[in-house]
Amino acid sequence: MQDTGMHDSASLHEFARIGEVAETTTQLLALGLQHHTTFAGRPRDTARKVDPVEQFVLQQARDLMAQVREGFVLSVRSAQTPNKAELRFLLERVLHDWRRLSEELGLQGGQPDPSASTGQPNEGQQLERLRHQLLAFGMAATALGTLPRTPTEEVTFPYSFGKPPTYCDIPAPATPAAMLQRIEELETMLWKLMASDLQELVNHAYGPLRRTYGFFEVSARLANQEASRFGIKRSRVSKMRG
């Protein structure tokens, strides 16, 4: 149907946007770590300069995490466990079988009235927003679950203790509580990245910083892997090992 095709197109654009946010965030962190930090280095004595581009990229990442949180809440409320949200499964369901999925989740109501002009988002817009939240959460849940199995050649975090570098010590969240904890850690670290000196975070928030970097790195890699299946051409994140 034309309506289904329109929704599929919108979700494909949203999928591509999420991948691009993950990619630009990874590149921003990689460049910052490579050029403005050293292992166990001294933080800057001068006040941190506000970079408008950096703030814009990090705000996009924060907005994405807000979507992820909303999708997580919806997932828990609908008794959808994170291990069902494998990326391909969720993409197939959200992109191509949204009507059935929304019925299963109790989201499908009557048809919206296009003539209604209340100034508020209509039901179709609300369902589209929920759809995008589920997509954001599904991609995030898959990235967090995949993180420990990242091939060593894909790990670009510059201060890895392991030789070769690995994320295998970062556990995948196994319960909704663990998932929420990881989401909150990502939200907190993004706020700190906007407000704090990066060297300070390397010195005193190494674990959360590494897990945040790894999350966005793996999210970008998964998005690139899946993009070709849906006819989306995107560039890969460049390798930036120090």
C-alpha cells in the first residue's frame, strides 16, 4: 500500500540517520582522544573552549539516547525483552511488518482523521514516533549485545589495556535493569563530554568513556553492515587508532 511504502521510507531514513549519528559521534571522540589527550596526561589548566560543532554532534547523540530510553520503556511495558531485538529482526518488523507489530504491542487504534486540526500530533504521527523509538532501542540493544564480540581489528579506542585491543570484558546487559543502567551511563557520559575536559574523563572516567566509545563505534559498524541490505550507501568510519 502507498501508506506502508511511505512509512517504510521514513523508517529507512531514520535508520540511516541513527547510523550517521553513531558514526559522527565515533569520529568526534576518536579525533578528540587522538589529538587532545594522552594516557595519564594532565588536564588543561585553562577553561575548556566550547566548540559549536562538537556541541552539535554530542547533542544529536543525546537526542538519540532519549529515543533509545523511550523505546526501552515501550519495550518493557510491552513485555518485549532486549534479546528479541536483534537488529535484523527488528528492522524486518519495524520496516516491513509495522502494522502487525503495532497490533501486538497494543498501539494500533482507529485510523487517524486527516481533517482533524487540533494542533496536536495525530495518531499516525504518534505511532511513527513510537516506531522510531523502537528502532533506536533495537539498534542500541543489538550494539550493546554485540560489543563484547567485536573483532579486534574493529576496535579503535586508543587506550586499550588489552593486546590486541578488545571489548570482551564489557558484559552485554542481561536484564532490563542492566539495560537501563547502561542507557543511563551513556546519557551521563554524553553530558560529561559536553561539559568536561576530555583528558579529565580519560583519567577519572576511563571505564564509562571506553564503554561509551565502544557503543557508538559498534553502532556505526552494525548500521554500515545492514545499510547495504536496504539499499543505503554510507561511508565507513575511518580507522583512527593512535
